[in-house]
Amino acid sequence: MDINKMIEFDKIKERWLELAITASAKERIENAGYFLEEKELRKNLKDTTDSRELMEKCGTPPLVSIDEVKDILQQASREGCLTPYQLERMEKVLVAVRRLKDYLIRGKQYENSLAYYEENLDAIESLQNEISRQIRGGAVDDYASKELHQIRNEILRKEEKMKLKAEQAMRANKECMADNYSTLRNGRICIPVKKEYRRRIEGNVIDKSSTGSTFFIEPAGVAKMSDEISLLRIEEENEVYRILYTLTAMVSDNASAMESNIQMIEKMDYIFSKGKLSMDMDGVEPQINLERRISLNDARHPLMDKEVCVPLQFQLGGNVDGIVITGPNTGGKTVSIKTVALNCMMAQCGLHVTCKEADICMSSSFLCDIGDGQNLEENLSTFSSHIKNVLEIIENMDEDSLVIMDELGSGTDPAEGMGIAVAIAEELRKCGCLFLITTHYPEVKDYAEQAERIINARMEFNRDTLQPTYQMVIGEAGESCAFYIAQKLGKPDRMLRTANRAAYGREAADSYHFPNETEPKQGKKKSCIRKKITPVQKAEISEKFHIGDRVMVFPDKKIGIVCEPVNEKGVLRVQLQNKKIGINHKRVKLHVAASELYPEDYDFSIIFDTVEQRKIRHDMERKYVEGQLTYKS
């Protein structure tokens, strides 16, 4: 399973990557994972806090890309000759080191511990000054050395004399010229001579026109000076190479200090990228505990607009290991569990979290099953993908894990999916890990109410706008309100009645209230599904269903026997073949009354109890049996 993708931590990394400059920092961000050592985690969180505080006081740090410099250092160490461009890149990095050093020195006045990394930076001012003095504009400067300056001045002087001699030859032989200006051909100064006068001009023919009517001749006096300039250019080249080799040697001599500077710049870039991310997301430093406790105050999903998202209040740990979250599909259950998972993951990666306050425990692993996970290449359906992820979670989880599971038991037959959901929740409870699961099954809600160290929670949403508020109410079970939402979105009442009849039976469909229907002028709208039934309703249902009644369970139309009366939530206990289930009374229809099937004083324990249970009950009626408690079916 790809945890980063499931909880959208990969999108956090994408934003984080944009804030880094060096390739090393970007690679470190791509491979970033959560820390398992408390000391290391606290150090990384402090670095994030210090970097943000330093930027808030001193501005953005002067970091630059240093990727080219690594290759330059390797070339210098191999006794190669660096080019002027490479030396200029080296100088820019040295300037950046000096500016970063000055930036951190300014930060010391705020007693920021990050500022003391300045002591690990060496600006190597002597090397930077030499490169700056001798290399300019991508070339060796004329004033790099006294010899180079003299050579280049002599070249310029002789080039001027060459031009003068060419002009003198043109004026002396004006009638022989095809044009009135000299030109440069094959690196030599030539004069244009008409074909018929070529022998009157003393010199070498360098080129001729495409028509052959003009010859370009280098006068004899000009040729002599051109040879002298060629010798000067050889001297210039030798002097340039001497300077470049000298600077290359200086770079090589300072390679160790430069490598240390590069490592420090990359480290600073990574640390400051975390501070930049905190500023972008308006994050805060979380508190870290070792007591398996998660407390989030005004938590936000980091990728959601802060102005739109309603803050989440969340508590887990202490006497509660797991939370079963229920509510409508538009209620924000998935966003909420991702918010919790993302903030916990970010905290354990050394990042700030998007909360007002946060106290987060360290986890040995983050295990998630979110999304439908269909994979056509591997021929995995939604249910198969969920089960594959669940088996992987169960195999890898321990008491220090944080497990997030969305739509538990979905993608298959509702009755079987419910059973699988309860079995998974029980496995998580036995493990002792912290977990959050979302579901629509009422039986899972009932399980959460009865099981130890698990509680229900519900998501609120605006029923008028059908917009989620992302607000979680811990301690209360939620309602799916599927019919209500479908009606608000425009589904016809006739379709809703058909759906209600299929789910709960004809009588329930006939009595179902639709919001569009006429209501009393004074009064509140009815909820789509009542959480609890009134004592009067309970009495009416109890009169309708008795223990021993044969009933039909919808929508599967299975036959069962009522084995427990209705509770305050309107749930009956029904004995099916080889199992007992709890089911809403609306999904049960009386088939044959118990009075027509059994005598008046019939002992129903014969049907609902095992042989061993009946034997224990018989013994307890006759005498006290040590170690036995009253049995509750």
C-alpha cells in the first residue's frame, strides 16, 4: 500500500519540493520518512521552528544552487584546467557562502540556535577575491596580470598599425581598388584589388570574389605585422592558461573547505525549506508525547483553504484506543481521518502541523486503507483491494501503530460486509493500537458502544447546503441520511419510496416522511433516521414483535426468529441460521406470530441456548455452581 498517496502526503511533498533549491535537499525531501527516535524527531522539529523564526526576523536566506560546483571541484581535483565560466560559478557560490554567513551572524542576536551553523561556513575570501579580480564577463580580465596587460596592449597597437598600412596601400593605388575600404579575410586584413591590377600590388592573395573580378590581397607590410601579432597571441594564450591553472590550483587546494560549505548549504536549504512550508501552511510546532495520546485543537487539512475549512477538534488515547466515525457521505469523514493522519505523519517527519495546538504521540508505523483501490492490471475489485490492504495492515500493526481505515467492510454484500467490519474492528481493539475507522453499518456503531476502549463519533454537515463542516462530535453515533441527501439532490419521491420499501418494508415506506411533503406551519423538520425511539414507540413495537415470532428480514428476505425484544434504538435481535444478528425493526416483517407456533409457556431456551448453556441454567436453578455467572443470550 502507498501510505503517502492514500493520505495525500505525496501532495505535501510536492509543495515542499518547490521550496527547496539544491538537488540534494530535493532528493532528501522525496525520500523523507517519519522518525522513530525521539531525540532525532525533537531535533528536527526544533530546526523547523528555528528556521521559521529566523526567516520571520531576518528574511529569506541567501541560498543558491550549488549543483554545478560539485563537478567543478572534481575536475579541479583531477588536475584539469577550469574554464573562466566554471571559475565564475565558483565565485558566485563563494559569494553566497559569505552572504549566508552574514545572514546567520545577524540571527545570533535573537539567540537562534540555527544561526550558530555560521561557524561551519568558510567564505575563503582569498580565493573569491582572486577569481573576482582575474575573471570577468566569462573571460580572463586584461588586468589579471601585468604581462597579460602588456601583451594585449601590444596586440592592439600592432592591429592599429596594420589598419593604417592597409589604408596607405589603398590610397597609393586608388585606381586599382575595387572598393574604398579594407576587409578581414581568413583572419587577415586585405585590400580589394581589381583583377587586372593584381600584379601591381605587392603582397599575398588571400581570397577572391565569387565572380573572380576582385582579388583580396594582404599587402607585404601588413603581412609582416600580422606574423608579429600571431606570435603575441601565442604569448597571450600561454599567459591566460598560466592564470587559469593558478586559479584551478587554488580551487583544488580549498576543495575540502568548499565541500564542507556545499554540505552546509544543502543542509541549510533542507532546514529552511521546512520553515518555508510552515509559513506557507501557517503551521505550528506540535508537542510530542510517548503516552499514546493524540490531541488536535483546531486542526485543518493542510491542502484545504484555511478560510473554508472548519477546524477539527480531535482527541484519541488514554482510555480510548479507537474511534468509529459515522455520518453521511457528504459529511467529511474521509477528510477528517486524512486530517488526523496527515498531521500525525507531518509531525513525525519533523514538520509543523496545521493546528492551533497539537500534542501527538510517536507511532511505530502508519497503516491506512483509504479509497476504492480498484486495480484493473492486478484484477482487483474494490472489495478485493480493501481486503488485501486489511491483511497487510493486520500483519504489520502493533500496539504503537496508528491505523486509519475508510468505509470499513464496503464493496460486498451488506450483511457479510458488516460481519467483516466488526471482525476487523475487534482485531484492531485486541492489538491495542490507536485507530480510526469510518463506516455506514449500524451494527458497527452498536459494536463500538459495547466494546471496551472504543467510542463512536459522528460528522456534522449543513443539511440545507449539503456542504460538509468537517466537524467531528466524539461520543455520538452519526446518521447516514442517504434518503435525505438523495431527496435534496433531486431524486423523485417515488424512487425514494421504492428504495425505502426495499430497505425497510412496505409499512416503513408508507409511514416515511419526505421533506417536500406538506408539514405543519409550526414545527421542526423530522430527521431522516431517528437515533432513538420514544418509550411509546418502543411499547408499540414490542406489541408488534414478541420473542419466538417468525419474521422475514429485508432486503434478503431471510426467515428468522425474534430472540430479544426491541431496544431503545429500535433494534431487534433475530436468530438466523447459525447466527444471531441485530437489525432495525423497520427491516423486519412479521411472518408468523409465536402464539401460533408455540404453546403459551414454551421454553425458548431450547431454541436459543446451546446444550451446555441449558445444563448450566438447570444446575443453577437447583444449586449454587461456583465460577458460573448468569448467562445473557
